[in-house]
Amino acid sequence: MVNRLLLSRLGPSLTGAVVGVLAPVLVFLGNPGNMGICVACFGRDIAGALGFHRAAVVQYLRPEIAGFILGSFISALAYREYRPRAGSAPIIRFFLGVFAMIGALIFLGCPWRAYLRLSGGDLNALWGIAGLASGVGIGIGFLWNGFNLGRSAPTAKASGMVMPALSILLLALLLLAPQFGRDAAGLPTGPIFFSKEGPGSMHAPAFIALGVGLLVGWMAQRSRFCTVGALRDLFMLKDPHLFYGIITLVIAAIGTNVALGQFKLGFTGQPVAHTNALWNFLGMLLSGLAFTLAGGCPGRQLIMSGEGDNDAAVFVMGLVVGAGIAHNFGFASGPKGPGPFALAAFATGMIFCLVVGFFNRGRVSA
Amino acid sequence: MTGKIQVDARGLSCPQPVLETKAALDSAKEGTVEVLVDTVTSRENVLRLASRLNWKGTWEESEQGGFRITLEK
């Protein structure tokens, strides 16, 4: 019954509503403000926890991410949709992931968080959402002109197990990390780093966060919930069914935020956000274009990686590496505004995406 | 047009299976169009497009592991 509903045209709306309620609840239980769920922020925190960057305030092994992958994996197995596949331009997808993450960290959030920020009253998100829509629009231009990254093909069954296994490893490290070394000042010496202060130190109880991740991963796998597909299909195909998932997410999240006393309307003083309109717009423009060329938002890529899609898994690895690059190279924004080299990162990312868009055209069908 | 058109959309990322199908349906206008896809998601997306364009769709599992969708109008 629930499965039939999730598979119907109402599936994305139902998933959006559940995300819209549970994400603010995770904030209430300890996650950073307007960051109940954020694939970019959480990917960045995981990269930091593994020592790939040393921004001490954003390091934590977010169990929601492992939950998404495992929830999708279990769902795909249960409904016979587990189909390991690979081979659609993996290195291009890797760098689309890298630049998608860099763009998201210039804005400070993935598309899911853009809508969650808006639902918490953060009006800076409007610039990000406008940028996202513009990036998707550029991507649509390439799609109309025959853009594609070539076919994937079925591959070894075991290859689809790598991401679920990695998820379990990350969960194990989350449990074991407090037992690893500390220096005389009590700071972690690695190999796993957890923030003592800042957003990385704020988190809901791990088992609740994992539970939400599993539920959302399962629902998103069934309903194909996608925040980039939502805009793309609305603009390109006049098909709004994914977009309704965004609408229900925003309505449910506003309601939940108001009920929990977390709704604060305005531009200034918003949690894990900056007020630079131009860079909020440009960051998401880069991300939106990269996501559209890759075929889906970062949440959707996680879900597909759980279904056995190796190319989506490579994109996810690109996200994690991109987070390390964004912080190590001064591309990522902070609460005060964009990083010192945001322009260089944006220009490089846009050139990469535009070249990819221009040079990967041509029909693949007979 | 009465000849059978086949679209091989196996292994393509979203939304290309739908775009390839739409191009085939638009050029065929009526008759039979066969679409090969490799995932349930693509199958659903192609069938949803077809029903919006008033094509009748049926599908079966194909020997190679994907699905063969037959669209008629």
C-alpha cells in the first residue's frame, strides 16, 4: 500500500513532506540550524572527519549519509531494482561531483538545504534557488542539443556493494572514533576528527539520525525524489510531479519550523549562511549546472549509488574530494562571506562544465 | 507512418530516455514505437511520458535484463 503510493505520481510529494517534517526535527534534536539534512554539508563534514580537510569546525561522520545509501540499497534489493551498472564517463562525473560540491560550499548547502534554509526563514536561500534554477536552465540547453555522457552497462554484481559497505565502515568509525588518540591538549590526533565547536560539533543523536537517513533513503529510492529533476522536468517536459515534492517539502518544513520555534525570517544572522547575494547565486548556478549534466541532485546520486549505479558512486566520491579541495584551497564560504579564491573556483568549474556540455553531444540511439 | 521505430535508451542517464522517446513519438505521430530501457525508473518515466501524450504503453522484461516497452497509438 505504502509502496504503491510511493511509486505513484504522489510519491515525491509524500517523500518531500516526510523530509520537510523530519529535517527540522533533526535540527531540534541537535543538528546545525536549517541543516536537518544537507548532502553537501554532510559530505563536507565527513571529508573533514576523515582528515581530507582541516577546517576544525566542520568535522563529523554524519550518519544520515550512510542511512541514505543503506536505505536505498535495502529498498532496491527488496523490490528487485538492484542493478549494478557502470561506464558512463566516470572521470567526467567525478569532476562534476567535485565542482558541484565547490559550488554548493560557496552557497553553503545542497539544493535540499536551499529549500530547508528558505523554510527556516533564511531569505538568502532565494538567491541560491534562483542560481540553481539558472544552472538547471543552462543544463537544459545542453540536453535539448543532445548532451549525454554515453551509456552505462551492466557490471559485476559485487560492484554495487561497495557503497553500502563503505557506509557500514563509516558507521563503525563513528562508534569507534572517540577511542582514537588525543594530544596533550585533548585535541584529536586522527585518523578521525570530530569538531569540538562549530557546526561539526552539533548533531542529533546518531541512532535517530541514522534512522531518519534509512527512512528517507528508502522513500527516495521508491519515489525517485530529486530536487534537480524537479526543476528540469518542470521546465523541459512540463511534468510537475517531482516539483510537487519540493512544494510539500517547503510547506511541511515551514510548518514544522514554526511549531518548533525555529522559524526566523530575514537575511542577517541566519545559521551557517552568508548574506552575499551574488555568491549565493553563483555558487548554486555552478552546482545546478553540474547536477543537471550528471543527471540528478546529490541526494539522488546517493540513492542511485545505493541501487548499484557505479557512476553515481563516482560522482559521490567527487563530492567528498571536492569538499576537501573547497576547504584546503580557500574556495568555501564562511558565515562572513565567500572564501578568498571563490572567483577562481567558480570560473574553473564553469569552464569545465561548459566544455563538458559542448563536447559531449551527439545522439546515441540508432 | 506504419514502420516500427525502436529506441534503445539502455544505460542513459535521466532525462535522456524520456527525451529520446519523445523525439521518436513526435516523429512517428502514430503506429508502434518500441523502447528499450535498463532500469525501472526509466521504464516508469517513459510510460508516464507516453500516457501524457496519449500513447498506450505495455512492457515486458527483455532477455538481456532490462525492459522492452511497446507504445501504440
